[in-house]
Amino acid sequence: MDAFVIEGAAPLTGSIKANGSKNAALPLMAAALLMDEPLVLSDVPDLADTRNMLHLLAELGCDVPQRPSCDEPTTIHAADASPCTARYDIVRTMRGSICTLGPLLARRGHARIAMPGGCAIGDRPVDLHLRGLQALGAEIELDSGDIVATAPTGGLRGASIFLGGAFGPTVLGTANVMSAATLAQGETIIESAACEPEITDLAKLLNAMGAQISGAGSPRITIRGVRELSGTSHRIIPDRIEAGTFLMLGALDGADITVENCPIDALMAVCDRLERIGIDIALTPDSPTDLMRATVTVSRRDSLQATRLTTQPHPGFPTDLQAQAMALLCTVRGHSIITERIFPERFLHVPELSRMGAQIFRQGPTAVVSGVDHLVGAPVMASDLRASASLVLAGLAAQGQTIIRRVYHLDRGYASLEDRLVPLGAQIQRVDEKDLAPIGVC
């Protein structure tokens, strides 16, 4: 396994570009299963998750490239409609594989999907996915750890479906039900639908394929089923979580850092918190007029202030940026309060940041962060994708050397991150873990 070795406290400045969105790409790629014509996607990020999705789609009868590319279009063609099984060996590596369930069920009438894996950030049940598909007429059973779904004779039927859960709407559940409903008979209404930009992007693609979807981006989505869908091309939206991570990087470590291809329109809650802390975020004079692909510059004021933030469904503060915000607040004087409303157990990064000198007190879904003058380098362990990013930010700001083990988590959401940070002045390199001394051994 790989690790990062970071020499911290080096001044950072320059430009960095956000890639296409991982969270948008996975359900968009799965949408190829809804038709027998090619789907051409641009700006697919080359990540562990997107490579695994291509592997899964290949097993499901699709002709796919060997790996995705942000530079070249990715063409996916579901040439063989007979395979309907997503094996555990592939599915366990990424939770996004569950978004093949709805398309398989709608187009092929049957699906067998292993219960998905992903990051260890707390309970993320798929019951809302299954409830929504059952409302469309599917028969669902669990067999040896697999979800087995079968459409009724004559296909799925439109229905009114409530998808609200204990911690808000389900993004992948909304994607699954919306995709399946495109080929259902009649009208489907999804109430308490996820409002995330990734859902809007999926609806845009499905409509380009011939679907009839309205209301995406609002809590109520209406889908009028069609007989078939056809091939199209589509450019994936920029990754708002990657862009948000780079905004935090500029706030924590930078003089002036410019983030290109930044979906600033989808990051209003993040910008609000950063501005309250004392971070200036400004569009560059030559920024595109499309605020989903803007160019922005981040700079720090002389004094920063503690703040409160609560993660919420979009358009609230994203749970996927909570760990990165915590790394920033560790160096902001005063007592900041972070409350996690989406995944209350998503605090595995707290003990690792504490190893670096952070002062954090956690009680249930809330953490109180007392700012320190500086963090100190230390050996730490990445526990999940976004926690990995927070440790990279902390390591870049810390005094001394930080070693981050298990960065394979990071590779699921940030393509070649170290290569993109070095031009900013970061002293970071990827090494093989076996070449490092064991933790605690001098």
C-alpha cells in the first residue's frame, strides 16, 4: 500500500483545477445500462471508483475503455443485455455500485447486486432504494448478502414515492429510483428527493437520452416513463467536493490559491462559512460566466475567527467537506463547533488530527475544536476518503514531517493529488508503506 510523506509549512500559491465529479460520474456511467446504444461521457475522472465502475459495467455486458480519462471522452455501450449480476468482489470496493440496481431492473427486468461497500463513515442503509423500487412494482429479496430484484410481468409501473430518511433524502436512492422510473409505465413522483447537483446532472443526461424528467434539483421530481432511451453525449459537472477541498487548502495553507473549474454555484454554504472565518473568495476577472465552472481565488485575512457549522443535505454544508473544514478550524483561534447531521459517526479523523496537536472534544454528533497556534507533523492513518483529504491539508500546514498511511482511500476521490499539489509548492511524495519504519519504531 502507498503512503504520503509531507514536509509541512511550505508556502503554497498558484492554480489548481477541479476534475469532473466522482459522485456524478458513477450514476451517469450506470445510466448506460438503460439502453442498447453508446453513451459518451466527457470529464470522467480517473479514480479508483470510476475504474471499478468500468470493471463492473464490463461484467454487466458493456463495452468499455480500459480506464476513464478527463482528457478523452469515455464511451460505454451496453452491447450484451443478458448479465444481471454485480459480484461482491467488485461491489465491496465502492458504495456507488448500488446505482446499477435501478437501470438493470428497468431495462433487463432482473438484478442481483451484492450489498455495497465503501468508506467506514457510519450506517448508510439501502432500505430507501429498495422501498422506492418496490413502489414501482419490483419484488425484492435478500439472498446470501445479495439484493435480488425482479420487475413484474409487463415492466415497472409509475408511482408516488416518498424517499425521506432519518438523516435527510438519499442521493443514490434518488438516482436509482429516477433512473428506473424513466422506463416505467405512467408517471412517477419522487417526494423528498435529493436536491444535490449530481441529481440535476443525472436528470440532464437522462433527458438528453429521451427521458421526460422535471423538477430535478427540487424536493419533488416528476418522471413520465418512455418506451426506450437512446444514446447521447454529456459533459460531467466539476467535482464540488474536490473544489471545496482546494478552497479549504487555500484557506489553511495558501497565500493566494486559484481554483479553476470550480462549481462555486454549488458551494454557497461552504463559501458562507469560509467568509465568516475570515477567508476571501473572489471570482477572477477572466472567470467564465457559468458559475458551475468558475475560476476563483482564495486568500486569508490577517485574523481568523472561530465559527459554527452543521452538515446538511444540499444546499447546506456538505458532509463530505466536514473533515476538511475541521482541519482548517484546528488552526483558527477560539472554539469552533461542528455538528454532523448526515453521518453522526463520521469523526474517525478526530484522533488522527489530535495526534498532530489538534484540540478536539467530541460528544455524539458534535465536535468542539479549540484552535492552536500550529499543528505538528506526525504519523497518521487514513480511515476513509474525506478523512484522508483532511490529513493531507493538516500535514501541509503542520510544522515538521507527516506520514499518512493507507492513502488508497484518497485515490477513490482525488486523482493523482500529490502531482497536482507539487506545482503549488507542496512538499509531498508518494512512497510504498513497506519502505517506511513501523509506527513507534525509531
